[in-house]
Amino acid sequence: MDVNTLKKAIERFLHEDIGSGDLTSEAILPPEQTGAAEFVAKDSFVVCGMETVASLVFQTQNPAIAITQASKDKTPAFPGDVLLTAKGPVLDLLKAERVALNLVQRFCGIATLTSKFVEKVKPLPVRILDTRKTTPGLRMLEKYAVQVGGGHNHRFNLADGVLIKDNHIQACGSIKNAVARMREKVPHTMKIEVEASSLDEVRECISCSVDIIMLDNMDSVMMREAVKLAGHRVLLEASGGVNLENVRQVAETGVDFISIGALTHSAPACDISMRLQNNTG
């Protein structure tokens, strides 16, 4: 992650949540009161973002806040585990609380769901990929969480790689036309990926010598046929309708990649709470 980009994003998040001030806390707490806050796990999950995100939220709110303990990414968490300890002005601990929790609850959820998919396909030689189905403004962080969970990142944005999809093909008239136009524009070092929804389209992709074929919403029987047609001449990515119940079956077809939008758009948030203690002021 780019720390400068992350810090600017956190500043926006804090401004959104605090607005012109915390009416409740500022009315009942003196600014000199200090204390300690702990993030506590309420269920089991894979840790993501305590050191890299939550800590920065607190210290962006007030650089005087000290992070005395933070669980490392990929660490397994269990109910009751203390994941982070922050010490400083209670007012600022409370102002940063919701933003920090919202972010790490989401990222731990993504990392945990990704890890479940990764475990399902071991030890098969296939990669679990994310997609661009991310929360606007959080793509960098959500894709980071996928990595923490053991997955891999697909393209970050539209400028990050070539992927000719069904609407491109419709607009160009055929896969052949779309690929030809693409080759006129991009460097020879750029890989070309094309979406295919039938075996005939797989054959057309192979005849065009594309680098990667995305097998869109194919069942396992059709995917196995596509793997045979490809004959290791082209990389294959399965996409669409993949879940924890069928991902192993998809992986066993012999595809190289499985992309799963649910990693980022449907991961349930993990249950983490902040517990304030040891007031010293």
C-alpha cells in the first residue's frame, strides 16, 4: 500500500465521521484526560490492518496517541484476543474509534473469506483472484486484504491490463476484430485477455493467440473441455458463480486462475469492539 495515499484517505474518513466535532465526548470529557483503548476480537478470523490501517487512523487523529501493541497481518484471532492497544487522550481515542473499527472489521472479513477459498483449493496449482468489484475509494485496501488472506490481485484498474469482455466483442463484431484492434494499440509486452462464454469462443480466442481466456459462467464440464482445447497454450481464468461449495470442483478442471467478486463485495465484516480502560486523567 502507498502510505501517503492511505493517510489522505484516512483524513477524509475522519472528517466524514467527526464533522465539526464530537458533541457527546467533547461535552463530558476534559481534553487532558488520557487512557488506553483495546481492540478485542469477538469471533475468529484472520487479522488484517491492525498495524497498517487502524494504527494510522489513531495517529492521524492525534500523533500523540501511542500504539503499544498491534497484531500482525495474517495472525489468527480468536474471541477475547486483544488485537491492538492505543494510549493517549481519551477524546481522540473516541473520535478515531468508529473509522478504525469500520476499516479493520471489513478488511479482516475480506482476508478471512479469501483464506477460506484458498484453503479449499490446496494443493492444486491454481490462484484465487479478486476483481474490480470493490467499494469505491477502498480498492487499494480491499485488494491488500485479499493478499493478506492468501489470494492474488487481478488488475487494479482499467489502465492496469487488457481484458476484452462481452460488450467489447459486441461493439467490434467479433473476438477476432477486437483482438486485432487491440494489437494495433498496445505494446507487444502487454498480455491480452479475452472473455469467452462458449467453446466456440474459446476456439476463436485460441486462433487469435490471446494470452489469457476468461471462462465466463461455464459449468465444470464445459471448463474441462476448454482446458483440453487450450492444451497449455493459453492461460485460463474461471469466473462467475464461484462459491465455497463449488470452488474445489472448479479448481479441479485444470484452470490456472479463479476470479471471485465475492471476496470484496460480499465478505461479512468481522466482530471487533473497542474497550476503553485505565483512565489516568
